[in-house]
Amino acid sequence: MKILVLMKVVPDTYGERTLSLETGLADRSADASVLDEIDERALEVALSYAASHEGTEVVLLAMAPGLAQSSLRKGLAMGADDAVQVVDEALVGADVMLTAEVLAAAARHQGFDLIVAGNASTDGMGGAVPAAMAELLAVPSATFLSSIEIGEGAVTGVRASDGAAVTLTAALPALVSITEALPDPRLPNFKGIMAAKKKEIAVLSLADLGVDAEDPEVPRSIMIAARERPPRAAGVKIVDSGDAGERLADFLVENRLA
């Protein structure tokens, strides 16, 4: 079985993140970028299956700038067999649909039995790329899974919500996305780190995939303005002088909180 794991390199959530007012994009640098933690959990799903099923190939798939290679090597150090990275200047600021189109084309180029992804990235939180990819690839999808079981011909998982828990089954080839309910990812060991340094990360361009990011017939979202978040102002303080309840109710109604 060949399992592709979608990986995204994001600004470190433990560091200070800033937005460029010129481009409307998050400022990114190699030393402040990390693999998205939810994608590491997705990789753990694939690696756990591969550990007990001989012949399973686990391949990382990312759409990221060249500076992201050092972060992708962590995935290789964790145990992935190979990594494929789509790099192209035309992808800077790509929206959800262009991202899905590119990743779907790369998945088609590589071939797969199963694609595993995180449910949503920490920098965008859109959560739509996995479902859009499945639509473009014409494969079934089971998204937002809190548990997962990979079989020879199908994948099964549970999608939990406030109202119910639904069991989903999709025949392979398929695409799934998982939530943070899945186990924590393993840490790379010394042997894995040394092996990752020797592995070559395959790099693809849009030309290799036959994708035109500037196609005028394909609708794309564009940024029309960006502005800095205003400084946080002091909150309203209500001192009880006998009418605090009424004043609080008025405040909630005025701010449409009630």
C-alpha cells in the first residue's frame, strides 16, 4: 500500500506571528517554520500502519517554498520513506482551491492508495483542502475522523460531533482527514535523523504537474486589502450601584451578545 501524508509547514505557534501589510500574507522564515502538529499526527497514523504491514510505503507530500525542506526532513526522520515537495513562485498566496488543485495533481502524479491529512492547518484553519482534493481526484473522503482503522481495501473511522458519533467507511483509494483526538506523533530518534539527512526530497513545479496558476477561466480568490489589527482597548467596567444588572443587560444587547 502507498500512503501519501499531506504536510504543511507553518509559522511556529509558539513564536510571534506577523502579517505583511504589503502582501496580506504571514511572514515566514526557515528558522520560524515548523511542520504543522496536526499533520505530524496524520503521519503517525500512516507510520503506525506501516509498522505492522510490510510493504507499505509512506510518502510526504507538501506544497511549500524551498526554505521548508529542513522542516520536511523532520517527517523523514520520524520514519517516512520519501518526500515530494511542490515549489513554484506562482503559488505564493495560493487560495484553498488552487492549493487543492496542486496537491491533487501531485497526488495523481505520485499514485496512491490512501491520502491522510490533518483536518485544518494552524495558520489558515480553512479545513476545506482535503474535501476539495477528494472531489478533484474523484475518490471518496472521510473527514474529521477522531479514530481510524486502515484495512486492505477500505478505511474506517469515527467522526464525532456534539450530537452523535458517526462511523464512516470508504473504499480505497480514498482520502481521510484526522483530528487532534488521534495519538501524539512519535519523536525522531538519532538513527532516523541521520537517515533523513541522506534522503533526497523530490521537487516538482507547476509545469511538471500541468497546472496553470494564472488560468483566467478558473476562479481564484484574491486579496484586495490588508490592515493591521487595531490595538486592544480597555474593556467596559461596570460598578454595582444598584443598577448593575440593568447596565449589564443593556451592554449585552448593545453589542449583540444577548
